[in-house]
Amino acid sequence: MQVTFQTKEESNRQQREAFLKLSGAERVFAFIELSKQINAFPTKHKPEKSNNFIIDFTKK
């Protein structure tokens, strides 16, 4: 692992450039993976059950 020191603007620019190098399909999969990671983030708020459309990517 490499540690680098950079400004927030430099970090954001670097992340944006790396994301834009991905193909359209890779961007969609990256978005879905990020969404899965955000849902796994611990929080005190528990969402109420709803009848909203939910995509479940877990393997059964």
C-alpha cells in the first residue's frame, strides 16, 4: 500500500479521471458496487419496510 499526500481537489480530480477511463458498463457496475458498500455501512437508522422496488444482488 502506498501513502500519498495531496489536496482534496487533487484527489477528486484523480478519482474522476480514473472513473472516466472506465467503459459505460464498467461505470454501471462500479456504481452498483458502491451502492452495495453504502448499504453495508453501519448506521443507527433502520429503514422501515416499504413496497419500493429493491434489487437484491446477494447470492442465494
